[in-house]
Amino acid sequence: MNDFETIRTALERNVNAVTRRPAIGRGTAKTSVRWTHGLTCEAQDGPWKLVVGMTDKYGGDNAGPNPGVYGRTALGSCLVIGYAMWAARMGIEIRSLSVDVEADYDVSGELGIDQKVRPGYVAMRYIVSIETDSSEEDVIRMLDMADKHSSYRDDFANPVPVERVLKMVPATSR
């Protein structure tokens, strides 16, 4: 069984399971992020541990990629994986696939210099490069289907309710 057949079989199994029992497809994902020093933190999610930091131009020590790198990576990797999944489901053989994510920014919002400028990205776009023998029409149909069902594309394109919950931890005396 090749990669695409394995993917298609797994996805069909998941679609059937969630169709029969929708509750198994719902849950809460949790990532814990802990400050380590300066402008550096560690993120832990299950067995994965990531270091996140800021560059020296922000006062950091370049201990790891900044949050923007991980955000763009989350979007780009979600798109690539989604395209590969939908290509397998739709029977489109691909030889190579990549997504370049570009984000335009203006730090005057993030730094609190200009209240009219949002602190986040001004605009984002992604460039899909795909090598396949399939027709452009089939590829566009697959890309449209994958984009429509992409979780991170949806998170970036549409506001997601975000709420802060404060948990005060008393300082321990030494």
C-alpha cells in the first residue's frame, strides 16, 4: 500500500467513525507554555517540546523561533497536510507540494506606537506549488475542498473567540 492509499484508508475510517459517533471527534487540545528566562519560553504539548524566543533586536537571545514563525508554520503545514489528505481522498497523485506563507506586518501596532495599526498581521497570503499529472481543474477542485475544510486556514481567516482566564499563584517564601 502506498502513502496515498494509507492516508485514504485512514481518513475513510475516521470519517466513518465520526459519522457514526460524532462525540469522538470533539475535544479540547492543550498546550502549556512556560516562561524560562528573558524573552524565552518552552511550549509542551504531549511528547513535543518547543522553544520560543525573540531576537536580540527585541531584547531576546535568539533561543528559538519567535511566535510568528510558529504561527506561519502552523498555517503552512496545515495547508500542506490538508492538500495531501484531500489529494489522497480524491485520487490525485502528487509528486511534490509546498506552501510559502507570507505575512505583511507593521510593528508600530505591536509596540503601541500607533493605536490605529493592529498589532497583528496587516495581510497574509500563501503560494501553493504542486507537481502533478492531474488537470488544473482537478487540482483547483482539490485545493478548494482542502481550503474549505482547513482548520488553521479557518482560524486565521475568521475570528475565533478567545478568552483570558487568570489563575493567581501566591509567591512562595524562601
